[in-house]
Amino acid sequence: MNELKFKTNINCGGCIARVTPFLNKAVGENNWKVDTSVADKVLTIANEEITPVDVVKTLKQVGFMAELLS
């Protein structure tokens, strides 16, 4: 399965709680995770049907940013 990785500003458990319903709806439960222990707060998505643009739009709805990592 393809993985998309994004640099985000999701930096704590409260932030994760805010984005959870939106990301679960967009990519499916258990198809994403955020590593808040690294400086870039990397969001990893394992879903072949969503585009990077859709991920950015989804997070923007909740007030967060995401930048695709190459």
C-alpha cells in the first residue's frame, strides 16, 4: 500500500483528538498516524484513494496545515 507523508503542525494529543474524526472519515480509521515526537510532526497516511490535495484540504478544515514530504 502506498504511504503519503506530510509535515504538519499537529503537535499534541489534543490536536490529534481534533483531527481524528476528519481523518477517519477521509482516509479510514487505522489508516493514518501522527508522529509528534519528531520536529516535522509527520502525518503518515496509508490509503491509495486519497490525494495529497484532499489531505491538505481536510486538515485545513480543522485549522491545521500539511505539506507533502517527498
